[in-house]
Amino acid sequence: MRNARRSLRQLWWVKGTLAASMPAPVAMYRAGGFDVAEQPIDVPTLVINGADDGCARPFLCDGQDRLFTSAYRAETWPRTGHFPHLEHPGRTAESVLAWLTPHLTTAH
């Protein structure tokens, strides 16, 4: 019983901390993200996001390809939240390996 109470107190503390710290970043992302450097990004980039992510919304990748002079791909996975690598580790490994393999021979 003592451990259960301690766990509940910790949970409320974490929830309270997140509630106090997250509104500004979440609002920024939902409003369209943030400005990036004027320099184009010159490395092959794979973005994996979850369709059910309530923080970093998938639409934030729209138009981002213009920022890259190298290969760029964004994947949005259904039934996936904010942590695709934790929710689908096998699929993440397969996607990353499939993405990186053709670019290994063209590395800078």
C-alpha cells in the first residue's frame, strides 16, 4: 500500500511538472514549428513521426523538404504516438537501415 501511495504521488508530481512546462512548446509546434537556420541541411534525413502524436504533429513536416539539399523523407506511421522508436522498435530499425543503406556509399 505504501508503494502504491508513493507511486501515485510521483505520478501527480510528473503530471504537474509536465502541465506547467509543456503548454508553450506544444503551442509553438501546433502553430507551425519554429524558424530554422538559413543554411540548408546537407545530410540525408529521415523523419519518422506518429499519426497520433499530440505534440509534434505530422503536418509540421509539410514543406520541410525545401530545407534540405540532400535526400529527405518523412514517414507518418498510423497508430503511433510521440515515440515511434519505443512503440515500434523493429519497424524503426528496418526503416532506418533501409534509409541509410543507399546513402552509406555517398557519405561525405
